[in-house]
Amino acid sequence: MVEASAWTLHDTPDHRLWQADLALVHRGHILALHRRSQLSFGKAEASQACRGAPPPRLLAQWPSSDLKTALLPLVRIRAIRAVLACTVERHTAILRDDLDKTVARVEAWLVQPDPASCRLWVTVEDLRGYERERVAAAVALVGRGWYEAEDDPFALFATEILDIGQPVESGFPDGHKPAGQALRACLRQALQSLPDLEKGVVDDIDTEFLHQYRVILRRARSLVAQFRSVFPSKRAERIRAILGGWARCSNSQRDLDVWLLARSEHEALVPEQLRPGMEGLFRAIARDRAAVQRELAARLVSSAHRSEREELLALLDLQDDGPDAALPLTELARRRTWKTFRRAANQASLVNAATSSDAVHDVRIRCKKLRYMLDACGRFTAPDDHQKLRNQLKAVQAVLGEFNDACLQCRALLSRAESHRGDPATLLVLGALVGALDRNRASLHDQLLLGLGDLASPGTWSTYRSLFRTKD
Amino acid sequence: MKIIALLSAKGGVGKTTTAVNLAALCARAGKATLLIDLDPQGASGHLLRIRPAEGLKAKRFWSGKADIDELIRASDVEGLDVLPAADSLRRAEAVLEDLDHPRRRLVGIVGDLTGWERVVFDCPPGLGLLSENVLRAADLVLVPVAPSPLALRTLAPLAALAGKDAVKLRPFVSMARGDKAVVAELRASWPNTLVAAIPVAEVVEESAVARSSVALHAPRARVAQAYRRLHAEVEVILAGQDAA
């Protein structure tokens, strides 16, 4: 018996679903999310009818359904695209003994991505009491060069074709390694994940590509700064300069993305009668964003960028190390985390009602560095301690972020005023927004002082001291 | 797990055919089912194209030392496994007489079985120790009664043998040919007789030749419908036992 059907596997560009052991498959008129191991036979986790055209590219544009609800919490980058299409033929056969009794059921799966190539897998079902016959059949079939599948055949095929690895984990997996070796491995892993994200930025599929790209760059750059003594100083500077340059050239687009993403929130800040003026402002922002996106895309595909990437990889391959390269990573990490905390806590303790927004911004940067250290070195401390410190810092960072963003956005709006000189409706909106954002910033002050006070409290000092302070 | 036995003192009344059909219908209904052929003739296994369990020795089986798991075979009916009979089971009565607790051996043997929701015993004819074992171990004992005066007379001795397990006995009309008077007498004497009655039919023989169950070989036949009614009635009784 033969059943043939066309299968299309969909996933996010960063293969989130596949890495989460899931598969989103368009088969016939159904788009269904399956556990990978039950792709061919098992019941779908969620599904929706999908006739004719493939689903919209952005998950947000999908109609409401159980499938959309199931997918939303799983994906970080919300673009869904076809990653593999093929024809799947399922042949079934039964082997019988001389009594005409079934002794083995055989399934052969022919998976063809194109007419010129195919993979063939065979599964022989276990029938109680007929193990000997099953083994004989499997041996005979495998002897003819067919694979015996222990996993779902389509999933095996997709794994082979797509060559999807495990999710890239941030941070250091092993604290006992020499710091130089560990840092190089960590940076290589970070670099490995960048091309997929860059492609998403160039294709402009989803703003989340750029966001994730920048997060990885910031983390990597911060780690190089924290552990710079494992490299010769010139090399550390060069690595930081390259990573910093990549991050900087994407600043404008990210700022404008944030505006566009939060349009409805900003609209809510403006009195209703002024809202028609938002159109002019956001049209201008969208126009500027399109221009900077083109610039960034051109840069990311340029030979200069490729050369920098090659240079960066070459720098990580060099073996002449800095003074602390041979130290155990845990030791260096503790020392650096303790130092970063001391600086962050000291700066936090100086913040008061009169502190300038630039000084608050410096505290925010310091806290980010501390957070990257905690994230990277989380496995070196007891999970409970780590989680406690991380949660505390995360709460402080949230207020710092909101406070600082309000300041930066006020500045950005004021700098736009000149270009809207002849457009009173937009100018009114700018004024209203600046006022609302400034009031928002001021209202956060108490919360900010409370959070920073907690970070700089004797209790927090004591915890960090006990966990990270080293003898020397 | 519920254990259903097909038991009768008389041979040729449809025990094996009913056991195979009932087991197949249980499996078809999604209940993992094991058919245990206690009749050394091995007709159940034969109908399902399964060879006798050559390695099965009566003494090891009844003393609980046989590795039953090794002898069970999957049938071609999805969800139905079979423990085929062996010629050595002819010695069952003699072997049981030599063992301690000769009437309760089967209780221990089936107590070790796991993974099945229904176990169906196909038993040889007779009223000996093997039958007593079946009466103790089963939750429900179906007694096929061919509508003849002689067949009716076998029920009382069976009930006497069952003692307090007589409540498990549920006669049913098997191989019915329209003998209304005898059927009426059966129902009058044994009010717990099942409603389902299995008619005599050529298709039963044809299914045996084709080595299949009637319920699957000729599902539209009147006799297949009768087996489905019997199965439904059995499930209701078992559900009632659970509720009680």
C-alpha cells in the first residue's frame, strides 16, 4: 500500500521550534504543530486549516487559532517561513509465515526533497512473540542499504538536511577550563549565531532579529571587556572595537524600531484631540527607519563586514594569550563579578533626587555589565543564590531602563522638532509626548531610588561578598 | 483487568468460536486483550493462525513457573495477543491433583499478568479441577448452551461445581436453530441467561476455514451481529461489576 503527500516544514529563522523538539508541518490542507518524535504518526499539539497559500510570514498576522496561541510563547523571532519542502511516500508491507500469519509489518518511507534525490527509511514494527522474525527482516533490509529508523523518519530526514544544531547557550558551560580557552569558545559560539540573525536583519523580516543581534553583540563585547586580561591588550581592544562598531551601526535602526513598536503606547500618552498629529510623526519615523535599514543591510552584506568577521575569527584563533589566560575561569569570573558589583553598588548609592539623567545612565550601563557577568557565570554559583541575585538586578534594571528610555526619548523627540517646523499638528504631538514622557520619568524616581538602595544595601553587599570575593 | 471465561461441560457448543470472536471484539473496541487457550486441541490459536506453544509444559504452567510472557504472540487483530495452547496441557487434571491449592492455581498465574484490560479463557469441555480453577479466576463465566435438552442438563452440575462462584455464571444460547421451547425453558430455569443468542450459521464454518473470526471475516452476517450484541452485553455486566 502506498500513501504519498507533500509536506512542508515551517520554522522561525532561528529554528526555535525544531530546537524545542517541535515541528510545524503543512500537509494537505492542515498546518499542524507536532512533537518531533511523533511527526508522522502522533496527534498534533495544535492545528489549523490552511488551504492553498502558505501561512502569513509574521505570526502576528495569523488569524486567531489554537495553533497561533500555542506558537506565540514558543517563538522569539515571530517570523515563520518554510524551511523544507518534500514529497513523502509511505509504503507498507506485511511479512507472513507459512500459516499466512503476520510475523512482521514493514513500513518504508521515501522522502524526496526533489526528483533527483531521496532518502529511504524502513521501520519494522515489533510484534509480540515475533522478535526473531523482526530482527531477520530488519537485518535483510538494512543489508540492502536501507536505513532502519529508530526515530520518526521525516524528523530524521529534516535533521540531516537542515543541519540544525542545539540552541546556542549563553554563558560559560565549564568553570574549570582556563579562562582564555573558555572565553574564546564562548565568543566563537556567539559569533556562530550572528549570520542567521544578520540575514533576518537584511531581509527585514522581524525587528526581533536586530534586537537579538544587538543583545549578543553587547554580551560578547562586555565579556571581552571583563576578561580582557586573558588576551594581549591590543587584541582585546581590537575585538571590542569590531563588536562595538557592529553594535553602533545598528543603534539608529533599533531606536526607530522601538518607536514604531510602541506606537499604540505613545498614542495613549497624547490627548485624543492631538492624535491625528501622530500620523505625521510616525510617517517620518517610518521613513527614517526605512533609510537606516537600507544602510544597515548594505553594511551587513558588504565585503568590509565580511572581512571584519574573518578578522574577528582569526583573532580568536591566535594562541598567544594575555596574563590571566591560564587562570581557572571560575576564579577570574568571581574576581570580575565582585569588582563589577562594587562599582555598580557604589554608583547606585550616590544616586539621589538631584542626580543627572546622564549619571543614571552610567549606573544603567554598570548594572548591564553586572547582569552579563551573572548570566555568563550563573553555573558557577548555587542556583538559588544566582536566581535571587539575578531577580533583584533584573528588577532594578527594569526601572532604570524605563527611566533612561524616557529621558532618551524626550531628547530624540526634541531633536525632531526642527524637521517638523512647518507642521503644527506634529509639533503639538511632540510637545505632548515630551511632557508625558518627562512626567513618566519623574514618577519613576522614587521607585528608582528604592531599587538602587536595595542594590547598594549591606545585605546585598554581604551576599555578593560571600559568593564572589576571592582571597587576593 | 477483567477475566472472561468460556466454559461448558459439553464439547462442540461454540466455546472456541465465541472466545475468539469475543476477544477480537474486545480488542477492536480498544481494550488490550489476551486470549488464553487452555484447551489442548489449540483451536483458538489455530483460528488465529498461531502455532501451538511447543515449549509450554503443563507442570510448569500450572505450578506458575512457566515464562508466559515468552510464549504470548501478537495476533493479526490489532490489540489482541494470544497465549496458544500446547499438547502437554492434556495432563492438566493430573498435574493439578499433585499441586498444593489445586483449585486456585490459575488465580496466581493470571495475577502476574499486566498490560491487558481483558483476558479471555477458552476452556476444554469438562467439569474437573481445570474448570474449578477457571471459576475461581474469572470475573465472568459465559456458558454456551446449545438448545437441546441434553445441553440444558449440564448447567446444574456446573453451578454445583462453582459453589459461591455460581453468581459469575451467565449462560447464553449458542448454535440456535429456532428451538423456541428449549430456549424458553433455559430462560425460565436460568433467569440470568444473556439476551444475545448466537445462531448456527454456515459462515462460522467458512470463517474457521479462512482461519478468522466471524466478526471480522463477515461483519455483516447475522451471526457477527449476534456476537457484537453478546460483546456489548458482556461489557455492560463488567461495567456493573466495577460500579458495584
